[in-house]
Amino acid sequence: MSNRIPTAVAQFARLLLADRPDELSIDVVKPPLVARRGILTTSRMQYCDAPFNLLGRELEYRIIISGNCFELSLQLYLNINDHYRLFVYSRRGMLTSVNLTTAEGVKDGLEIAQTMKITTQSMTHTGRAIAKQRLMRTLAKTGVEIDSQGRVTFGTFNAKRGFVDTSTKAFLRRIISVALIKGHFMGNKGLNLKHLQTVKLDALSKSAANRVIPAGLREMVFERDKSRCRLCGARVKDGAKLHVDHVIPVSKGGLTTLRNLRALCSRCNLGKSDRLPGARPQR
């Protein structure tokens, strides 16, 4: 790696390579799909052999979907706009890409997040809007941290401490899951998830975050809460994916301040909806 590569990006790539799992369970449908490392075809996916790809061919997975082998390649490189991005390609083209953004207020920190878009040219403007709405709702239903504008937060990374809100395995599982779901709704990637949970075409619930929480504030929450869920105690090192949750929901006047934020695992965050603390779960 070149000395010009930012420290956090270099460490992020090293961690992905060091902790790469040979198999991942992808829970976007039932029964779950299984992603196995290594692709079977000799056809060259876009960019996968280029020397500027920091991951080489070490993060490529194959998944059997409806009897067909679907292959994915995760690649990390500096794009034409001088930003490091993590890409997920299939043989039919790019499924999604994720920004590695310098975390404001955090030395050698990265926020890995991206606003979801549907760019399929064969769709009408209305068709793309409907597909994006379905995508956002489906991601929210599957426990992905997504705000009302479609911004997905995959993880927060610190060059010294690694992931502070997720594990490497959970991070890879999440980005592959999002890529598959997005590819399904784009409709031009040869991907059809027949058993994907259907969702209503309404807006995201008020419990979805209505504002972006600054990366520096997110890391302060995870450090204070010792990277574990404040409700059930689930920990990052045990595979939990943590969200930053408003104790008093935004929809009920809660502020985005350290005092009103806490770490919750995805399971507990989905279960609480936008109820106030102490309110009984809905039945």
C-alpha cells in the first residue's frame, strides 16, 4: 500500500483482509442464503485485477440463488473524484458502492455510509421513486440502520480500535445483504429474490432517524456505552450490529445530543419503534 493512503483506510483494508470469513449467512430471505468465499468463473469482473484495488481478489463470494450461482466482488479503491469507496460488483455490473468518509472530530476515524439510489435507466422517474421507497422500507424491516432520506450507516471505524459498532463479519454480511436487496429492486442485475419480504409503499416510520448523527458524536456514544447494547447487553465482539438510538424519539421532540443518545443493537432498536422509555411494547 502506498504511504499516501490515509491511515484509517489502510487499517480498514487490512482488517477486512485479516478477518475475512470463508462463509456468511445472509438473512434477506428464508431460509438464509449462504455466501462462500471465492468465485468459480474465470471471467474478469470490472476492476478486480487492477493494482489499485486494496482488497485484491480476497473478498469475492458466490451465492446460490434460485438454483443459480450469483457472484460478488468487493473492491476498495480511490475513485475518479479522489474518494476511497468500497464497491460491490456482480458480473452484471455494480450493485452498490459505499463512501469511506473521514469522521469529523475523530482522529483516524471513518464513517462508512451511503445514501441509497436507484439509477436504472430503463425505469421511468416514477418507477425509480417507487423502487427506492420499496428498497428503503425493506432495508428498515431487515434491521439496517437507515434514515428517512435513505442514508444507510454500515459502520464506524477507528484506526486504533477497529469497528466500534459492529464486527468485520457483521459488516460484510450487512453490505452484501444491502447489495443483494438493492440489486433485486434495480431489476437489471439478473437478481430475483423470490422470497424477499414484501412491504407497504408508505414512507419510513417516524422512528427512522430524521437527521444525520455526526460521526464524532456516534463514536462518543459507542465509547461511553462500551460498544454494547444498553437494553440487552449485546456486544460488538459477539457479532452485534449497534445503532445510535434517540432515548426520547425525534418524533416526540428528542434532541440529537450525547445525553439523549444510546447504543442499541439492531434487534432492540427494531423492537422499540418510536415509543418513549418505559412504554410497553406494542402487541
